[in-house]
Amino acid sequence: MKEDQDIVQLLARRNAEIDRLMREEQGLPAVLASGFRGGLSGLMQFAYALALVLAGALFYCGYRFITAPTADLVFWGVLLLLCFQAQVGTKQWIWLETQRAGTMRELKKLQLAIEELQTKPQP
């Protein structure tokens, strides 16, 4: 029963810590920037660069689709859809990686809390 109380108290302290951190890191820019902290930060930078390139290609293909003669509409329309799908896939990967990094941080905090409870001397 004492161990249960210890776990509850430790988790309450950790929740207070997490609440403080969340107040500091609120907002979408802070969440997205957290993806750059970790082992895959180089890949994240590449994904953001790719997203920018795809955004440019998306606007270019959209412009060409709107101004194209009737014979070229299918070509530019297909390129526009392909650019759109690639943009969606890239942004989805960025979001999933950001969420994975946040989940890993939370799991590491929980692991440290459990280790701290296990190493705590029993009275």
C-alpha cells in the first residue's frame, strides 16, 4: 500500500512539472520545434525543406493548370495532384515524428520515475 502512495505522490510531482513545461511550450510553433530536438533532427530539417520545395511546386503547378491551354490541362492537373499528395505525405510524416518524439520524452520521464521508486530505500 505504501508503494502505491509513493507512486501517486511521484506522479503528482511529475504532473506538476509537466504542467509547468506545457505552459511554457504551448502553441503549435513550440510543438513543431520540438521535433528538431532528438536523433532525427537532420531528417526533420530535410522534411521541412522538402515541404517548402513542394509548396513552391504546388503553387507553380496550380498557376500552370489555371493558365494552360485545353490540351495541357490534364498534364498540369496530374502534376498538381501529385505535388499535393507529396505535400500531404511530407507534412503528415513531420507531424507523426513530432508526436513520436513527444511520446518518447514522456515514456522516458515515466521510466525515470519508476527507477527512482525502485531505488528508493524501503523503511
